[in-house]
Amino acid sequence: MLNHIDWAAFLIAMAAVELTPGPNMGWLAALSAQQGRAAGMRAVAGITLGLAAQLVAAATGLSALLAGMPMLYDTLRWAGVAFMVYLAVEAWRDTGSVSPLNRNKAAGFWRGLAANLLNPKALVFYLVVVGQFASDTAGPIWLQIVALGVIHLVVATTIHTSIVLAGSRFGQKLEAYRTAPLLRGTFAIMLLGIAVWIAVSTGRSVS
């Protein structure tokens, strides 16, 4: 069924998309450097589940419905921006006074999930980008989108995991300074930058 798909072009495109700096990459790097590998991996799990939900939405036609509802699209877009601003404020306020054992270990997972569910650009990604590689002669379009989307999830998760490993290694070297004002400010600025990135990059029409 999928023999007519240009797999080489698809894999190159997916790798290029995931290696391009975006909200997941920046947030994972900051989170892993500040809170360590375990927190980063939980966030990766949340991101993956969020992307999987977007994939289901695309395959069932919900993405196309969203593209035709500008008000709902903008609501999700600004909710995503507000969420990143919230994470930036939280990063700045994290002084390390709470013991790692007392932290909510599931927080990274839920934040990763929420960040991707609230990103309308991710919601239409599978339909607009992945859908371009589907072929009319290769079987049901929705099934092709699912198959291609699963491959994208594997590529994305691999890259996200690499970012977490690199970020946590960087954080370990700065363990004594992890909660210092300068470092917290840097993380906060990174997250604010991601909020601006989402606001600007998702402001274009996706119809």
C-alpha cells in the first residue's frame, strides 16, 4: 500500500522539521538542564502522546475542521503562548528550595502533553505537511497519514531524547549554579522566546 511513497524525501523532510529550532526543542533543553534527565524524559513522553493525539486528529479530519475555524485556531494559539509564558515565570521562580524528592514528578509529562495539545501548528502539521507525501494510488489517505505519522513520531522521539541527554549533561556540569539568578533568567528568557516564536509562527493562515 505504501510502495508509492517517496520514503527518502519523507525521512529527510521529517528530520529537517525536527532539527529546526522550535518550542519542543527549546523547552526540552531548558528543562533537562535545569531539572535533569528524568524530568526531561517524562516531558518527552508527554510530547509524544500530544503529537500522537494530533496525528489522530489529522487522520479523522479534525485538523481540516480547525483550519476552517479561525476563532478556535486563535484560541488554541494564544493558550499555547500563555502556557509558555507561565513556564517562563515558573523557571525564574524556581530557587531549588523544594527537594527533588518532593517535586511533582509527573509535571514534565503533563506540561509536555499540554504544550503540544495547545499548539495549533502541531495540530495541522500532520495534515498539511505529512499529508503531502500521501498518494492517491497508495490506499486510503487517512491510513497513509497514520503510517507516515507513526514514523514521524519515531524520528521526533529519537531527536527529543538526544536533546534531553545533551541538556542534562550540560546541567550536571552546572549543578552548583542550576538555581542561580543568571541561569534561571536564561531559562526564563528562552521560554519567553519560545512563546514569541509560537505567536509569530502560528499566526499565518493554515487553510
